[in-house]
Amino acid sequence: MREKVKPEIKFEDIPGPEELELEKMPFEEYCRKIFDPKKTFEKPEALKGIRWLSCTMYIFTPHSVSNLAELGAECIKIEMPRVGDPMRHTSPFNEAYLYPLHDTRPLTGTGLGFMNANLNEYFITLDYHRPEAREIVYNLVRMSDGLTECYRPGTFYRWGIGYKQLMEINPRFIYVWGGGFGYGPKVFGGSYDILGQAQGGLASITGFHEDFGGHPVKHTNWVIDWYSGTMITVGILAALYWRRKTGLGTMIEFSQVHCSTRACGYGIPLYGRFGIVRQRWGNWDTQLCVHGIIRTGKSDYPDDPNPQLREEARYVMVSAFQDQDFRELCYVIGRPDLWEKYKTHKERLKPEAQMEIYGALEQWAADKTRSEVVEILTNAGLLAMPVMNDKEVYECQHFRERGTIRWIEDPIFGDVLVQGGFSVGMLSETPRRVRWVWRPVGADNIRVYHELLGYPISKIKEWYEKGII
Amino acid sequence: MTLTEIIWCKYCNTVNYLDPYTFWNWKGKVKCAGCDRVYYVHIIQGFYYEGPKEMPPGEPYDIMPLYADKPLDGYERFRPGTPGKTRPYTCLPREIYLGKADVVKFSIRGRPVRGWAPQPPSSGLAGSQGFKWDIEKLAPDVWKEYQVKLRKGEVREW
Amino acid sequence: MTKEEIEIKDPKDVLRPRPWPVTPPATLEEAKEIYRKRGPEALDYVVWLEEILGYEKRFTKPEALTGIRVLDVGIWRLSNAFCSSLLAELGAEVIKIEPPTGDPLRYLTPFGREEYMLRDNVKGELCGLEFIHEMRNKYSVTLNLEHPEGRELFKKLIPQVDIVIENYPPGYFDQLGIGYRQLSKINPRLIYCWIGILGQWGPMKDRVSKFGQWMLEPFGQVACSFVHNTGYPPDFLPRGSGGDPTRSGAYIADLVAGEQAAVNILAALWYRDEVSGKGQFIEVTAAEALMEILDFDISWYAFNRSIKARTGSWDPNLNQYAWNPCKDGYMMIGGQSDRLWYRIGMCISRDFPQFERLISEDPLLKEMAARNALEALIKTYTLTTMWLRNITRDQAEEKLMEYEIAAGPLQYLDEVAEYYHFKYRKYIDIIEDEYYGPILYCTPPLAYQHRTPARVKWLGRPLGIDNEHIYSKYLGIGPTQLRELKEKGII
């Protein structure tokens, strides 16, 4: 008896529900689908229902709140009436501003230095010095989950709105203080990001070595402000999580200079156990060789009017620290003798060896453009990347597809580019998002004081005329 | 006290600013921005080892200061890159340097952005604002220009 | 302090532990004198703060993330290590799963010097300080994920954990059958976080070299334009001496990505337990995390085609906001507002009257925004350095603090360890670790909390030392079976 042979049906060919499709598709396609930047606003937000007050200035403490705002919390920024946050007045070489700041100051704008620290927030004004302010703050506190402030320790306490008082008003309240130093002999010291970089030790390990004629250099961005702000957010979220179990609020006191020391890695244990003080090592790495940034001979845009493209677009990051990669690198640059000399990673890491190897690399690259160097090394299977500038990041397809570089139509200011924002947290279910970059001073006074807190319009008018808001 | 970091030329009363990092360890001849005098300096770790020593007129110089001004003449400025007076500062963000607020009405992709002052008043009570920049009403000339750009195809995705 | 004589015949002879602190920190009474200067209310308040937040009390308080269990499967980079450190310091139970040969980060040491590594007192193995400093409160377990049985063990752990952090090249875990797609079937409540350099998808996603070498920091700094914008301009220093785009001395993009990953993980945890009951897939990259905090640089290009340029140790957005060389190093002075600007003038003019004259009379420098212009920066800092040349950092700090100006010396790490404020507040502390002895380390900045301070319980962990504990606790695998697995190369 002959059996009918059924044709074999492959699993991949069976059409199925969408979930099954997700299982079958190649990994990259899967990632593109679940992290799809176009679907961001269709998905829920992680921190829906949290309300946070931002009694902050500059970058450090505002950033701790803007992380929450990107994740969906409703954040209210409280500024000084008419003047606003002093950070509004920072702008590179005084050139880039968005307007308006406030109708009473039509010629003053908000500098681009204000960007990224106060996204998605509602802006109100309040003068804490006035006696009426205390009750207003209490009402806000009763309706919120927490606040972040950055005033000199004791100032909020004097105004009646310190942790000691707010603890009583709302036992679930999470109170965050961020500043330079915290309790201790320098408690009243003012602080900036650059002070953190300098005093915490991060600047002492960044820049070219003294023996090469170098000086410690500042990270281009206000890195200690930003990175410490995010660390506060970690603390806030942990406190929120703990509060679910216990119903108790807490106070977090945070010193930004501390974060600068925290970033120094092995430097502290190295000093403690061996007395060695870590020094700067320029564009090379102290623990991996070859793993550094070299200068090539020619820029990629020799005729461009912009000096950043014409003169500066000629640095490449090269990484070939594993033995096989280093061997390949030596052959590619025509220096097999270096491979013979430095066969082990330990040998290559010695300072004299690094000077010789990077010297040879730069000599080889001296007659080539940046892209040529990257192409040759990448074709040889090694890891190399050009040092990208702002224009190249803007034009980079990779960041555009991922939604890292994204134009948004800001409701007040028009066409603005957001950098990072959405992509600093690609969550498949509750992605981060940016709605607006910031708003003018007092833009939401009615929205918060009248619509949220219930004060009548006449009262708000009175306060405004008296300068309380 | 020897005044390091600046060379106050007594002939033309120009203060030449020797920027701290360039001149930290430096030896050579600096030309005054305000006149043709040349001064020899030898600076080690920020201190004058030698100089500023006035050179005979007509002496060739090694460098010009980056910036100079004249305190006795209302602080008349010699900005970086003035030919014959100051050396250029090349590491600028673009070929134009303003040093003051730029007037920007359209982003680089051709859509309106509110980068100019003054703006007409647009807030309600106590500074309150909505969520819309009514370009047609508040900046009709920008709106018109935008329509023209759209027609010409100058408005791009990126 | 006892005196000891040492003969220096070799650089290694000076590698000895330094006493710390060299001078004792200030006492509470001395600190109170300073608090008192701002009035009795300030004194009351700060003393009360010290009582409720004091670093010494951290072990008497609960932990915020008790009960959360994390598997950190990442290797090589600091980003996953920093992320799991933050969670571990806040009380989560973190199990670091390493390949049987260990996380390659263990073997990195500055300039290849093994004399800078520490030996544990159980197995006698050397471990680099970078790894030890970041190995806080974490268990070390070995597991060979290349082996199918190893993966089976991994999958068995999944229902018992809340969070998985990994950083392998894109798609690798998915290919092995232990990616998010597969693990979320086993445990829908799992929060899975991938932390990389450029991404799991996209034209420029993370890649390895032809020989399998991973892409490590500072590729993240390079890709987001951080390196291009940092360093001295060639107008100030020659190329090769600092007038180049410069990378950070720390693996900063990794640290920033790690902490953003911690933020996202905790947000996902919150969302899971408050709302959905489900986990999710999180992707964080070093380049994008650093780009987000790169001030406004890309947005500035999109505004008017400006490509941010290097300004060395000055900032183009504020004046004064820089450090400049002084007699014994570098001194940072900050002050942008009018009030601080004129105070700086008053302070410096006590020693150097010309400063006040040249600064205050100049119409260019009257308006705050105008002081950000390039020529204003050049003039201001040139004149400031004229004053700084003649004084040391300590003297400058004292004088400037009198005027309440935010100023600080640029400190090297030994000075950081001895700075009076940091000693009082314990930015740096010594831990007596059970395996490595006394280690000086930087304490968690989140340690100053009223109710649930962060804390470091141990620092560094010999490779696989917790195998017996963890495998027995979670998978019921006893010592005999463990030995078999080890022989097969699975553990």
C-alpha cells in the first residue's frame, strides 16, 4: 500500500499572529520593530501619576527632575518671577537664543545653554521670600510626590519649607537636596560643574600629560552637573520604589563633587594601597594598547569654510589591543617590527612602548585623510572610527534611524532639534519622550495655580501685581 | 610687581593680553597691537624670566597678541584676527563670529524657529502661555517667507 | 605614628599603603563653628541634617531595593558594572555571572603593572583595581554560556530574578537562545537591559573586529562628538601637546550609560509593579547617553550651523567659569551673575588693583551676556591669571571664599583624599574587605539619605567564589554536582 507523502511544512512559512512574527524575524528587525521611534507616543509612560516639584537652578538639580519628566512624571518647575532660572542667560559666545523669555523683557531670550535640563515641564513662578509663598508651597507639597531643591542648606528651612516642616505636612514626601558639598565644613560653598571637575579629581586625569606640554582640560559639557543629576534620579526612583512598601518619604542629600571622585575609577585605590597618584595620559589609554585617538595628516573637508571641518576633521579612534588585532595593525601600517617587539599586551602597555607605537601610527597616517585611514583599518577588519563633530552626528543615518537625533515642533519655539532625549532610554513598553524643550517664564502660572490648586483668577492677578509670582 | 600676562605698551597705551595657556612657557618677540613696537619676553611657568624688553623698531616678531584694547581711549578693541594687529583665533564654531545674539528665523532645514527679538507680546495673565506659536498672527512676515520656501521646495525633512 | 626606614632600590619599593587620613578630619564641634556663622537657624538645621543623614549611620537603616534580584552578565565594560553597582549599593542582590576565565576587566591594570593589582587571600589570584573598585556588593559566579548546558542553567535562574543586564554584541544572546525574546517567555516579569556603545540596531551598530575584539569606551565619546568638542584649541597649545580633540580620562560615556540604564531599569520596575505586571526590553548606549548630556551641541548646529569648538579649560557660555594656572597648580573660579562678577573684581583688586580698573571700566564687560564673547573671555582670564600666578591654591581659595565666590583648587587624587571637607563627610573611605584587605575607595554619593542610604558592603570578589552559595541557593546544585559541572567546563 502506498502512503501519501505529505509535503513538509516549515515552521517559518506558517503565517501566524503578530507575536509569532516577532519570534521569527531576524534580531535586528525585531529591535527595529519594538524600539520603533515612530511608535513612541503610542506607548504608555513609566512614571504616569508621579508629580514632582523642581525648585532648582542651573543644570545639576534640574536634570534630576528632567529624567523623571522624560519618563512621564508631571514636573513643575518653580522659578523667580520675571527673571527665571539664571541658566536661561547662558549661551555659547552669546550667540544662540530662543525668544520669548517673558513679555516684560522683549529683548532678552533664553540661551541654548538651558537645553535638556527642563524638558516636558510646567513652568511657574514664585518668590519664596514672601510670606504668602509658604502656604502656596504647602499646598503644592500636599499634591506632589517630591521636590528637588538646590538652595544653600538652611534656606528652605528658614522659609518654613525645609524637610523638617514638609515631613509633617506630607509624610510620603521625598525631599531631595542637591548641591556642591553637603553637610560638613564646606557646607555653604557654592558649586558648579567645573568646580566638581576640578576639585573632585576628574580634571587631574583628563588632558595631555605635563611632560608632553599638556594641561588638565575641561570636559566640553557640564558633565558633573548632568551625570550627578542622573545619579540623583536613581536615588529618587529607588526611594519611590521603597515607598510603595512602607508609605514613607525620605530625604536625599547629594553632593555633586562626590560624583567627580566617583568617576575616577582605579585612581583612589591606587593611591591608598600604593601611593601612586594617577596622572593624565592624553588620548591614549592607561590600560589598553592600542586604544587611542590619533591625528591624521589631512582633514576630510580641506575646502570647507567652517574651520571645524577644514582644520579639525582629522582625528581617528583606533582600537587594536588584542594580540591578533595588534599584529594586523602592525602589518597594515608597514611596521611588522613593532609586532616582533611588542608581542604581549603587557609589553605594549608600557609608556615607552605606547609612545613608539602611536608615533608610528601617526607617521603612517600623516599623508592620509581621516576617511582614508578609517577605511584602510576597517577593511583590514580592525575597529576604527572617525572623531565625529556635531555636523556629522546630525547627518549620521544611524542616529536618525534610531530617533536619537529628532526634530520636534516645539509648541512655543518652533522647529528645534532634540539630541538624545528619546533614545537615552529605549524601553520597549514605556519609551522616553520629549514634548517640548522648555517654556517661557511663568507660562503655566494659571494652569497650576488656578486649574490645579484652585486659586481664583483674581488672587493670581493680585499676586502677580505684588510680585509674589 | 612685574605685570606678566599683559604688555602695556607705553607708546600707544595699548594693553596687549597674553593669553595664559599659550604664554605659560614661551620665549620670543611679541608685536604690540596698537603700534609697531616689538617686545621680547621669556616666560617660564608663568613668570617673566626676562622681559618685556623693548626691541629696536623694525625688529621682526614671532607672534601678535590674541586681543588688545586701549584703556585710555574708551577701551577701543582690537578683536582677534585683525590684520596686522592681532593674530587670528582659528578654533571658532563657524566662519562667522558675532559675539552677540544671532538672528535666526528658520532652522537649518527651513522651518520657522523663534530665534530673534523682539517678539510681540503673547502671554496672558501672569505670563501664562498656551501651547501654540501662532506664526501667522505673531510673525506674519516669517509666515509669508515660509510659504514661499514651501513653494520653492526649500523646506526639507533634514 | 611609627617611623619606618625603607631602602629604595627599585620603583616597587615605594609601593606601600599610604596612611589615611594623614591628619584627622574636623570634629562636629569644629564644623558647628562654621554652621554658626550663618545664624542659629542654619546651625540647628545642619546639625539636625547630620543627625538624620550621617554617613556613619548607614548600616542602621533599611535598603531601598531589598528583594530585587539582578543578574549582571556583562563583561569588559564599566557600563554594566556601574549600573549594577548603583543597584547593589541601594540594596538589590546582584549576581555577576562571569565566563569561567573571568571578566576580562579583571586583568586590566595601568601600564600592565602587576604590582598595581591585588591578590585575594583565598585563591591567590591577581585582580586589577578598576575591576575591584566597581565590584561592589556583588556576588561572583562563573558560568559558561557558550556551552548549551550552561545556557540551560542560566534559563533556570531566570524565573527567580527580576533584572538581567547584558552587553554582548548585538543579537548574540538572541542567537544563543537566551535573548529577551526567549527569556521573556520563561519570565514575563523580567526586565532585560542591554548596555552597549552604539546600539543593537542601525547602520552603525556595535561590532567586533575580525578577530573578535570588542568595541570599548571611548568609542562612545568619539561617536557623539564629545571628543571633538573637548580639549584646547590649537590657538592655545600646539597639536600633540593638548591642542587636539581630547578624550576624557575616565570612561565617562560608560558611566553615564550605566546610570541611565539604572534609571530606566528602576522606572521599568516601578511600571511593572504599579501598573502592568510585565517586564520589558531596555536598550541604552554609551554614545546616546553621553549625547543627551552634551549640553546643546547638536541642537546648536541645527539652529545656525555652528559646530561646537574646543575652548580648553574655559567655557564659552559663562564668564567667569574656568580654571587657569596659578602658582602651584590650577585654580577654578566661577561666577556668572553680576553680583559674583563684581565680587570677584573686589577680591582680586585687593592684591592687584589694575584688575578692577581694566575690568570695571570696560563697556564691553558691563552686560552679563556680552561677557560671553570670545574677546571678553580672553581679557578676563588673562587678567585673572595675572593674579593667580602669585598665589597658591589654598591662598586663592581662602580669599575667594571670603567673598562667597564658588572657587576650588584643581586637585590630584591624593589631595582629594586629604581635602578637609571630603574627609569629614567621607567621600573616600577605607573598607576592610574579607578577601583583599584594606582598600581605599570612593563611597557612593547616594549614601546620605534619611531612610535608605546606599552603602558598600564589600569591594572586589575573587572569581567564582560564590558558586557554591548561589548554585545551591537557587538551583539546588550541591558541591559534588558542582564539581562535575566544573570538570565539564560548564561552570
